[in-house]
Amino acid sequence: MPEPLCDGEGTCCDTRVPKGTHHCGPPAVTPAMNCRAEVLEVSVEGRQVEEAMLAVLHTILLHRSTGKFHYKKEGTYSIGTVGTQDVDCDFIDFAYVRVSSEELDRALRKAVGEFKDALRNSGSDGMGQISLEFYQKKKSRWPFSDECIPWELWTIKVNVVNLANEQERQICREKVGEKLCEKIINIVEVMNRHEYLPKMPTQSEVDNVFDTSLKDVQPYLYKISYQITDSLGTSVTTTMRRLIKDTLAL
């Protein structure tokens, strides 16, 4: 069982989540006992959803991944290197750094693509959230399934807005880039805190802590889920449009 995380900054409850390494689709995961929860919020145009979500999720996983473990004997191992790659966004004035793992990138793109499609199908304006949860497994005796114990949960709330013309889109492109920069800095600050991380496992227990299925990188076990709300709150739409109009007036 992880050590308590509740220090006034996290959120705790008694919910447990189902078994599985990757899960895409509603409902979003609820924070579990001893699980630190962080919430980010962004307002974007529809065509910016995928890039904005990938920028945030890749940034988090960059800090929650290691190189592959190479065991010489039980208790003795070396850790491979983690390559990085710069990514320039097409619809946002923003660039981010991700782990240079094509397998990990495909997994995130699949999850984000499903979230984007669900947002699009919800209507012209939409609101939803995508969650990235890290957990570790606790072995149970047969015939019971292994218990999955969450230790960190990131939730990104997304507000999708419609813009009237290309001039508004260009302003939104710049403003979203500025906001994403703030979110990335916030993520890095959180990662630099001395908080709980699962202890390094023995060779026989490595699959209880890390996803070892990827050939070039080893992230902590994680799940991705999302939730869609039918309509967007008026206050969010008004705030984005006021931001655009104020910029046009300069």
C-alpha cells in the first residue's frame, strides 16, 4: 500500500479502479485513497484539441517514464536511457518535448483521438475531461484479480469553443500557446516536489509498477479515461470570446 499523500494539496477518497494498463472511454476515473490528484483546465478550438491534449499527456509521461530495466541478478540492474523529441504543433503556437517512443506516442494518439471524436459528436460546442492515472498492482490470491492501487491522477478539463473567422482563430492560436506554456510549467513544478513514488521493484515485481510491454521505454503503469459533458458553460465561452475581442481592440 502506498504511503499517504494527503498533505493539503491532493484529494483522497475510498474508490478503487478496475484492472488494466490502458483504458480509453467513459467514465473518468475517480481519485482513490492516498492518490494525489491534479486538475488542469484549457479552452481550445476544435482543431486544437488533439495537439493540446498530446502536449499535456506527453509532458506528464516524460517525467513518469524510465529507460528499460536490465537485470543482471535479483536486486542488481541497470536502467537504459530515455530519448527525447521536440514536437511543433500545427494549430497552436507551441512546441513541447516528448519521450521518443513511437509505441507510447501511438497509444496516446489513439486515446486522444477517441476523446476528440467523442467531443465532436457531443455537439458544436463541447466540454469534457481526459484523465491520466498512475497506479501499481497488488497481487491477490487466486481466484481474485490483482488489486490496482492509484497513486497519482491528472485530470485535464477541456472547453471547446467555436470562433467566427480566421482572425479570431489566429488570436486563439497564440493565446492557447501561452496558456499551454503555463500548464507545462505547472506540471514541471508539481513533478519537482518530493512526493510519493512507488519504490523500485525487484525483478519479479517489476510488472506491478511499470508497463514493460514497450520495447524502448518503461512508463509507470497508467490508465487513460475520459468523460464528455453535452454542453459548454456560458461563462467559459464568454471568457474566451472576451479575450479575443480585447486582443482585437489593441
